[in-house]
Amino acid sequence: MLEEGATDHQKPHTLDEVYYVAGGKAKMKVGANGNARNFDVSPGTIIYVPARVHHSFYDITERLAVLVFFAEQKVLPAAPYLTKAEG
């Protein structure tokens, strides 16, 4: 939860993140230097931020409520399956 006018001081994380904006209005910056993207966020916005990428909310004009999901990048082995003849 970030209040209207608040400053977001987060640092890059070691895990990938997905943000779901549940309420409020703000802008978000993802990336740094010449690779930064800025965009408006409002309820229903979903944002993917790869691990170790700078990101922050700014210009928060309405109390911002977000759900954040963290996950490490991991390649999973192929799931076993049964063919019609086996099952």
C-alpha cells in the first residue's frame, strides 16, 4: 500500500515479480538509463518486472494497493504424461 503522494523506495530484487494493481492510480518506471519504460497504472493493470531490473511507482495520485507475486526463473523438467495406449 502506498499513500497518495508517497515515494516508492524499492530496490531491484533477485526474483522476478508480477504486480497486480488492485486500486489507486500512479505511474510506474521499469528499467534504467535508456531502457526505461514509463506508464500509467490503475486497477486491473498487470506488470511483469524481471529480476534485478530497477522499478518504482511514482506520481501516486490515489492510494495505491498492489498484489506482488515473486518467483525465481526456473526451467522445470517436462511433465510425464501417458499416451492413450498406456492409460
